Amino acid sequence: MSTVLAFDFGASTGRAIKAEFDGKSLKYSEIHRFENVPTYEGNRLCWDFPYLLGEVKKAIDMCGDIDSLAFDTWGVDYGLLDENDELMGLPTNYRDSRTDGILNRIFDKISPYDLYKSTGNQIMPINTLFQLAAEEKKNAKALLFMPDLFVWALCGDKSAEKTIASTSQMYDFGKCDWNTDIAELSGMDSGILQRLVNSATIVGEYKGIKVIKVAGHDTQCAVAAMPADSKSCPAFLSCGTWSLIGCECDSAILTEKSMADELSNELGANGKVNYLKNISGLWIIQEIRRNFKAEGKDYSFNDMEQLAKVAEPFVSFIDPDAPEFAVAGSMPEKIRAFCRKTNQPEPKSDGALVRCIYESLAMKYKFAINQISDNTGKVFDVLHLLGGGTKDGFLCQMTANSLGIPVIAGPTEATALGNILLQLIALGNIKDIDEGRALIRKQESVQEYFPAEIDSWEKAYKKYITVLSYKER
């Protein structure tokens, strides 16, 4: 019997999940949940690390005897240590405005394609390289990504787990190491970058508990728990507030077309490259629900789904990744304004607004899968939908209809399960990720959605493409 504790941090919530493995089956439950609310330090939007660490320690004290613990979080963000190994202020939140207009500071030194070819990441201002270019603490001595920062705070280990490092725009897929020349384009000394370690590595102890580096990037934990087998050619969709859609590849794809298609290479826990696209996810649904509530319409998510089901299909579409939809507030009017701008009918009812969002997400998934297929040559025969989006059967069915392939939804707790499986690998209970996936297939419930109304969706997709191209003009 091994008992492990997985800490899974999202951009709004942190959770502690305790799991027991007896060599055959896995039992797990959430023992602690807490808010992750950004705060300010001066004029910087930050993460309240002392509070979060306090909640971590509280969860450890709650769960009794355990063999190990590990952390996964979102990508790109970090804390900086000084020469005395003390944290130099709160870690900055990737949504802070300090990186506004920062790209050109790097592009004065290197072309966008040379940067992409060197690092494989979709070029976004939130990436660690650009955050460092905007960093005021130029005298820092060590950089630790968020999951690595929690580990350091518990056991003193200073290392960088590879999957989280690969989100930084400073990891070199050719060398499987840091690209120090790229790092120094930020104006920071590359000596702040710590030694790289693989997922499933024991790095220290806290109160007699083994501290393990799993896939620090939550997406890679989720993919590690994908219940795929060797008989299929699967794509994955890790779906929550954000959607990350992609596939596993043997090596990075670093072409100009890949860069133009805004596709990203990130390292998976099994050493594969997860080739993916970042898409806005259920954020727009969550936000429009808040907007409706402010208008006195306290819809549940199920209420909104029922309204959408009776609305006329394929009337209007949006690009979920248009900049205006990334900002909170006024989502109904932003959708109508987008439709006016692209010469489409404005959604008149609440149900029409919600249906517009759902259909547009499903269409954008198809758009991304087509790009990924073009760049990899893969023909996908199934999509594994992982995470909180598995609870949204309406979206799952629309995604199957749009892609024209089956969607296997589950497990809902894929990220936590990936964290747990990687701890069990480090402890020697499971041989590798393939064995872990077999365990997930055996014991976790999934729901399969088969495509329907394919001709109607294909016709609507052609209209959707014109909306995207209209926007780009």
C-alpha cells in the first residue's frame, strides 16, 4: 500500500487529493480545497504565495500518514530568490500588465522565427522569457517555477522539472536543456536557471514525507492520465477555463508553418512532445453566466444548456480567442459587437448567446485539430477530452459532431490522477505511464460521444472559416 498526496493548482482554486494504491486499484478523494485569489504587491498583480503555502501545510496536517506529495500548477509563472535564498517578493501573475508591448524588446535582438525554432513555444507575452524581460529584480540569483517553488519551500530543493521548464520559451528541444543564449535576451543572467530534473523524481523530504517532482505543468499531468491505448491515433483536449488541444509526437515541430499556426511544443511526462494549441475554454461560458446573474437572471449551467438546446443552430459564430473575450465583463454585448463587425446576425436571446459560444468552441477545436493534422501528418480517430469539461455533455457532443470522430470524455480528475500516477512511478509501484494509463482504463468511468449530423456541421464549419478570415482582414 502506498498513500500519496497530490496538490493541483489552477488559476482560481487549489486542491489536495489523497490517494491510496494497493497494487491493483486506486482510491482517491479530495481532502482540502481553497481559493487562489490574485493579490497586489505595489502595482503588480501577484500570487499570494505565503497564503497558498499555508493551505498546503494545512492539507498535509489534515491527511495523516502519507508516503509522498507533489505539485502541479499552470505554466510560465515563477518566483525569484536572492543570494540568501529568500523569496524576492510575491510571484507575479501572468495576467499582470507589465508584459504589454514587451515582444519588440526581444524581437530587436532575434527574429520571431529564430526564437520559435530555438524554443518551440507559441510566442505569447505571458511566457517566462518575456516576463523576465519586464522583470525589475535583475539581481536575482535563482528562478523557480510555481510547482518548483512549493517544493523548495518544503524541502529546500532548487531544481526545475522539465515539463514546466518547457513552457518558458527558454527550453531547447534539440539539446534537451536550457537555451542560455535565449534566456539572456531577457537581460537576466542565465545563471538563475536551475538544474533540470525529469518527472517522477524524488528530490527531498518534508516531515518524513518524500517530496516528488511530477509533471509540474498541469496539462502534462492530465495527458499522463489519458486513457489511450496503442491501437488508436488519439488527440487530447484538456478542457477547463482554458482548452489545450493537441497530440503526442516523438519530436518537436519547429517549422515556420507551425509558428504561423500558433502551435506549441511542450515536453510530456513520458518524454514525448505534446504538440498543442492554446484556446480559450469554458471561461466565456463562466463569464456570461456571471453577467446574466448581474442582470438578475440566476441561471445554473444546466439552465443555460437547456436554453441553448432550443435556440436555432448555426446562426452566428465568434472566435473564442479574440482579445475582447479574454477580458471580464459585458460578454453578451461583446458577442453581439463581434457579430456586427463580422456581418452576422446578432444573437437576440440568452439561449442564442450561449449556443453561439458552444458552437464556436466546437468549431475552433476542429480548426485546431486540422492545423495539428496538417503539421504532423496524423489522422486522428478519437479525441480524449480530459478535465472539468467532461461534465458538460452538451459541449462533448458538439465537439464529436464538429470533429466527426468519437469523443471519449474522462476522467474528470485527469490532472490529479496524472500527478498521483507519477508519484507512484517514483515510488516504484507502477512501472511507467503506459502501465498507469492501463490502470486508468480499467477503473475510471468515461463517457463516449459519437458524431451526429456531420453534414450540417461540415456546412456550418465552412461558414465559421469565413468568420475567422473576415476577422483577420
